[in-house]
Amino acid sequence: MDIAVLEWLADNRTGFLTKLLSILTKAGGEIAVIALVCLIYWCFNRRLGNRMLLTMTSGLLINQLLKILFVAHRPWVRSPERVRPHEGALGDATGYSFPSGHTANAVSAYGGLAHEKGLKPVFKVLLWLLVALVAFSRLYLGVHTPQDVLVSLALGIVLIFAMDKLSAKLEEKPSLDIVIAGCALIMSVLTLVITLVRSYPAESVEGEIAANTADIFKLVGAIVGIMAGWLCERRLIGFETPKKWWLGVLRLVVGMGLVLALLKGTKSAFISLAGKNWGGVIRYALSCFAAVFLWPLAYTRYEKLLIKQ
């Protein structure tokens, strides 16, 4: 049934819809989601940014754990004679198929933002429409099956409500942050251990194993960087939203430049230094730590000087 859906969608692709969904599917990619969370976290609402950060982190962790537990092949690997993935979508379709990472990212980011109280209903509808379009794009482009997408949607919605409750509890008891960070680190290391020690089915595709393993190493680095930065920011800074609009623009432009420079610009250097997998751990840990702590520390220190000038 799932392969039949993808086959029918491929048979009915149109030029316009393919171009549109090829663009919209990128809204579930890591760069778009990181940019949105940073925008909220740095410039508008630290509390909401914290909640979205927790939702995204927990979603990524559970998503990768499920991938390595179920070892579900991509649709075109399962049925090469029937599934025709769109060539432009293959670059972001690495690792195992179940559940959908792009869909999980979209629910965490845009669904998490839509869950914010006080947001106008029209914006809530538009945000959930974007989530639905990202999810549908993964089917239309032939890189995920319906169950990949539906499970990610369901899991993401559960996490939004769970992280909302956890964030409220954290406001009541701030010292709970060390427990949250510790649990995230333990779960990420456990996921990495399972990845390294488990035996794979005989029909496993080598490229999928390598790609998924690399993704999990990067995930561990990201969680180490996020949790360490999150704890340091909470304990040492506690920054506020900018007092002038142009300071918000400055925070976003310079901050994203810093994060992207670390994330993309250091890739070759860290691979040469520590190999693809451990290099990914270092690169993502440094980039996420910079996003959550180092950049907020820097602009908090110099913001008063900029206002005076």
C-alpha cells in the first residue's frame, strides 16, 4: 500500500508542483529549522526559544533512535522497480527511512511555534499548513513512505505538548535543567552505543548504514553542544530580547554567519583531523555550543556599548 501511494504520486507529478515542493521540503532541513529556532531564541522570546530547542533536540534524538532500531530502508531501496525518487531530493535523503527527519524537524519548529499562546489563529493555521506541506513533499518526492511521515507527525505533536509541560516545570524549578541535560546526554550516548554494537540485517545497504551512523555521530555532537551551551547560558547569562529592532537584526545576521561558518566551513578540517564520524561530533558540538552560549555571551557583553554609540 505504501509503495503504491508513492508510485501514484510519481506518475502524477507536474513541473510546477515538483518545483514548489522541492523548495518547500527544504523548510524541514536542518539549516531552515536552526535558523528559525535561533531567530526566536536570540531575537524575540527566550522562553519560547528554549521550549522549541528542547522539542527539536528530543525529536532529533528519538528520531535517530527509531531509525537505528527499525533499520527501515528507503523506498527506492525496498522497491527499485516501482519507486522513482526525485533526483533533487536525494541529497538530503540519507540514512534509514523510518521515521521522517524532515517531518520531525517541521513539527518541532513550526508546530512548536504555532503552539505558542497569544499567536493569532491565522498564523497558527499557516504554520501547520507548512508542516503538512513539508510532510507531503517527502511523499511526493518519493523519499519517504506514508508511515514514515505519519509517525513523525504523531511523535512531534506529542513532544510539543510534553515539552510545554516540561518547560513550565522548569520555570517552577530552574535546577531541573541539570537533570534534563543529563538525561539527553545519556540517551544520546546510548543511541551511539546501540549504533556501534548492533548487528545489521543481511540485506542492509552499506551506504545507508554509513550515512545513518554519520548522522548519529553528528546528533551526539549537537546534543553535547546544545545541552552544555544551554546550561551555561541559563546559569551565566540569562539574556533578554533586544531593546532595539536593529540589534535583533544584528544578532541574527552575525550569529547565523558564525554558526554556518562553523558548521560548513570547518567540515573538511575536522574530517581531516578526526575522521568523518568523530569529526562530525566535534563540528556539531562546537557549532551548537556557539549558537546557544558563545554568541549570546558575546552580544550580551557588547550590546550596551552599541546602544551607547
